[in-house]
Amino acid sequence: MSADHAAYPRKPSPARTEGPGALSYARVALNRPLDPLTYYIPESLSDQLRVGALVEVPLRNETAAGVIVDIVDEPGTKHQLKPVARRLSADFSIENSLIELGRWLSEYYFCSLGEALACMSFIGLNDLSSRTRTAVTLADPEHWLSVSREAAPDGKKVTATQQKVIAALLAETNRPQTPRELAEAAGVSEAVPRLMLEHDWLIATEEEILRLDDYPLHDDGDPRPLKLTDTQAEVLKELLDPLHAGRYQTFLLHGVTGSGKTELYLRVIEDALKIGRTAIVLVPEIALTPQTVQSFRRRLGSTVGVYHSRLSLGQKFDLWKRIKTDEVRVVIGARSALFAPLPSLGAIIVDEEHESTYKQGETPRYHARDVAVMRGSRENAVVILGSATPSAESLHNAREGKYKWLRLPERIGPHAPPVMNVIDMKRHWRQGQIESAGESMLSPPLRDAIAKRLEVGEQVMLLLNRRGFANQILCMACGKLRMCPDCDVPMTYHKTVNRLMCHWCGYKTELPKVCPECGAEEIKNLGMGTQRIEEVLAELYPQARIQRIDTDSMRRQGAFSAAWEKINRHEIDIILGTQMIAKGLHLEQVTLVGVILADFALFMPDFRSAERTYSLLTQMAGRAGRGSIPGEVIVQSFMPQHYAIDTAARLAEEAFYERELKYRRMLRFPPFGKLVAITVSGTDPEFVRDMAFRFGGLLKPLTYRPDYHGIRVLGPTPAPLGKLEGQWRWRLLARGERPGPLHALVREGLAQFNKAPNRARIHLTIDADPFDLM
């Protein structure tokens, strides 16, 4: 962090009519790793600026955007200050409550206040305004209705083309139209209405055009509330008590897939709206938004707004305006929707709270679930964390009484849990029924089950959590893999674009015909991804309609909504995808779910790998048999005895968590300890290593102090992905029981480390509560 002022000494400037003295001073938080800087407010801007306003300010030899976080009468420095240059997005500001939340977020997640607020702002730090259009109407419609249209009110003669314009407006009861729309309706050139404007026969007005989201409501469902079971009714009462009392409370809503969690979410929001409060609903993937928005808008109407990263800045700005005018009182979206500036917030719902996508991968590296709990506590709101497979952290908090634990142990209606079958792929391998690891990877039982379901017109869902066509490109002569030149990972072959691609940095190149290392023409594609399985399915089931859903096929805006509509109309027979399809989709025609390879996540060097595998399998199993036909789940695995796969197959939830928590307790890893991951990266591998050891050498002696008792610093070691985007990486891990002392130790070490020679040659990433240790 820099010094806490924006002073840049300079030679005295000529006398000026406005400047520091009787004026106020703004503390501005910039989207930089800097503390807020101080600027003076010119008299010309004094009526425009307030806390929360976005501004442009000078910074050294450039300009930067920021947020005013305080206005004071004293500058707090003797240095000559620079003026705020101008206000950005004149109609926009960030609420005080969110600025205060941003202060906490910046402190906990090791970022500057400006970096936190740039993330929390609905429109970032951009300069936006409303979109308007010029519309025209008749200045004196009564004249044209009562007098001959051949003469205007001013006595001038009206031409035939002008009479057509008048007729077109009267036909629409003088509804405002743009000159172009009016000309097209009248069948004349646009010059005609424009000339009538000059004669004052028409009046021009500016109309605001709202840029709405891309989720129109389809009236194809019953908007009436579903009848609650006795268990649901009891749970609902628990959820509503603190809401009506205006009291903060966090609940872990632990309900099996199909147990009716969404209906309870809707009931809670309906009650919140009735008592004048608002609500936020978070979903883990943008892809889930269309289905969620449909179900919520059917019940709640246009009061539901949508916010996520794929909306345009204009759409986000107009959503903010609709929130400020109380038109939108419920916001649904991915993690950043958590910062919706809703007044009188009554409920925050985090659906599928266990999902890793709630953790942001860049600064600020916040976890939306945890920030939701913090925001709820500050605004006396009810926080509901819903999941069929709660995270170990949330389950521990519920057991310890920090969260109230509510259970929905059974599916709604007569539907029994799906039949689970685990296929030992080693046995089929030995019997020669699978040609090689890179071939179809569909075992005979899974192939037969797919054919059976397709024959009777039912839908099949298949999961393979790997994109692309081939995961590895190997030279059979020298044994070298085709690696990304900037990352320490193999390239993935994407057949649709005939390119090798790095899924970490995005680097692309052509598939080589000969090995770049030895020149041999023995290049072979190994492994498989969704593109390859899609080809295999097309060969095996030529009549089947297949929809692939992964980040490659869903890249175009609106692609998932279109795919979802086709699936919902049963125009798709086989849904093939990555983990995007495992979360929250309700499809009553899906009777078979197949997991092509359950072991992928188990190979990751991460202490959460077993939990992720168990959760993914359980969530996928929940997609089967949600209608009137019993469901079946087939899980293919080379490690069927692993406890994550075995307990998921047996629906033995308690057995999984007991074993998983036992291992976590032994390691003192979350939820039994807190972690801060520190990554040192740079272009010089030796210097990066030396700086990592220097930082470790500063941190480890601090752990002997009484105020840091129980904290341990692990490493440094090379990161599992030792090189990414051309940067070599080393990792330290600080572990402690409580976040306060742990974060204080890291900050103290950081303050010393920042004074090291050549510190600017390396990049430092500090991640509180890391979710990905790669």
C-alpha cells in the first residue's frame, strides 16, 4: 500500500481563482493497489460530488477513475493537491452501506478499497448515461381531427406526403414515434417529418430507452405456489420468523435434490416483498440464470431483475436505475449480484452454496457465500445457504451452531431416489471392451442404457468434466507432450476449430503434423473431452439429437438460453456437458444420467478434491428421475473403491462427511483452520524462488510470538502449476485457527517484504480462504 495521500510535489503554479482553502477535499479510492488519495474539489464540481460518486482524477502523468469515499474540510497533508477532474456517470453512485462493506472486504481479502469498490460497483468505474431517442407527436391533434388536413394551424398548405404523416400519427392516437419509424409507417422519406418539425406542426421530445436483460418471460408454467409438505412447512416457519422480526440469521438449508428448496426460496421472497423488503438470489453459474429467472418471474413478475457479467454495461446501468426507482426489488444473478444496491434488504439466498464458482479468481478474491453472510449481518437480513451437498465449512458451522441447520431429507412426491450403478472401468479395460483411454470411454452397460432410454423417447444426460477433443497431444517417438509455451500444462486439441488451446491462458496454435522436438510424424491424440464424446455419440446413435453444453459451445451470448429452450421442448435427446449441467437443472424427461469418468477431480493436488468429486456425483444423480419415470444413474470409474465415489453411489452422505472431516481435522485444514495462500510469481525462475524464500523467512519467525501462537507457515514450494502465462510460480501457505491473528501475521510480514530490494520484479498474490491451490 502506498502512503495515504495523493501529493505530488511540484513548482508553485500561478495564482488561481479556486483551489484549496475554503473548498472541500475528496478522498478517492482508485482501482489500484493504493490507499485512498486526497484531491481538492473545484468550485465548478462542488454541487455534483458526494460520497459514492464516480470521478476521474489526475494520477502522476495520466488520469484514473475512482470512487469518492469521504469528503472532508481539512486536506490532512501539507502537499499541494490536484483537483478532481470531472464526475463520471453523473446519475450513478455507490451507497454508503456498500462502501462500508467494501472496507471490510478490502481488509479481509488483502486488496485496496478501490479494488473492492470497482468490483462491487454495478457498472465498474465507467462513464455511462441513459440511452435516449427523439420522438415526435402532433403539436395540435385537435386541429387535424376537426379541420381539413389540407391546411395547417398556421394557414400553410399541407402536401400529400405530409398528410400521410398526419394520418399515420392519428392512426396510433398520436403515439410518440421516431422520425424514422414515422416515415416508414407513412411510406414517405424521413425528410418529411423533419420539415414538419421545422414548421412546428410536430413536437419533438426525448424519451429514455431502457436496456433490459435478455430473459423474456414465457407463459408456459403454473405460477401458483406449490402445496408444501409438512416438513417444508416447518422449515418455512423457521425461515420466516427472523425475517418478520427484522433479525439477522443464517440458515443452512440442507435438502436433497428435488426436495423443494426453490419453492421455499420463493415463499421467503414473497413474504419479504409484502413487508416492504427486498431480496438477492445467487446462482453459481450464469448458465443457470434462464431457468431460475423464468420460475421467479412467473411468481413475482417484473419486479425481478437479472445481473451478471455477460450483460452489457448499458443493461447494468439501467438495472441500477430500475432498482433506484423501486421497479426492481429482487435481483438474481451470479456472485457479483450480491452487491445489488437494494434498499431494506430482507433476504439473501445462495443456492448451491458449495460451488467453487462463488469464489472469485482475481482481485478482490472474495467468496460470495461468506460476503453474503457478512452483508446479511450488517443489514439484518435472513441469509439462506442452500445445497444438497453442503460445503464442509458450512456443515461445520451448522454443527457448531453458527448457522441454523434445516433439513429436507426427501424428494417431493412419490419419486424415489435414482438407482445408482458404478461401473468398474478397469474390468472392461482388461476384457478389451474399451479400445484405449482415448477412445469412446462408453462402457457396454452405459451404451445399452442410453439406447434403451432413447428407444422409448426419454432424455439422457451425460457428464464429462473435460472440454475439447483430446486432452494431450503426444509424440509416440520421443514421448514428449505438446505443452503450452507460457504455462506448465499440456495443450488441449479442439477439433471444431482445428487448434491446440491452453485452457489456462488461452494460447492457441495449429496442430503439428510432425513433432516439434524430434521431427517424427507420430503425433497421437490422447485423452478425451466433450467434443470427442459428441462425435462418438453421433456415430453410436445417429438418430439422436445431441446438445453439447460447455464453455466452448455456450460462449455466444444467449447460447445457453437457446439450448435450454430446445431441451425443455424435448427437441434434444442427449445432453452432454461439463459440470455446467450438474447444477440446479430441473428436467422431468431426463431418466438416465451417465458420468463418463468420475475420477478427474480426484487426480487434482488439492485437499478439496474428494469433496468436489462427491458433490459433483451427488448433484448429477439429482438430475435423474425428477418426473414420473424412475431415474437411473451410471457412474464410470477406474477407482470405484474411493470413498468419495463409493459413498456417493450408496447415497451415504453421513459416511462421506465423517471421513472427509476426519482427514481435514488431522491436517488442520478448513473447516478446522483458516488458510492464506501466498503466490510469488515472475519471469525469472531463480529470482522468484529466492523472493519466495525471503518472504517465508520473514513470516516464519513471527509465528514464535505469543500473539501468533498456533500459526504455521508451510513452504515455499513450487506451485502445482509451476508456470502460468509466462510467469514462474512459488507457493507459501499460512495456516491458523482464527482469521484475525493469521491475517495480521501476513500483513506484518508483507510490510517488511515490500521493502526488499527489487520487490517490483515479482508479483505477489495473497488469497484469503483459497479455494484453488493450483
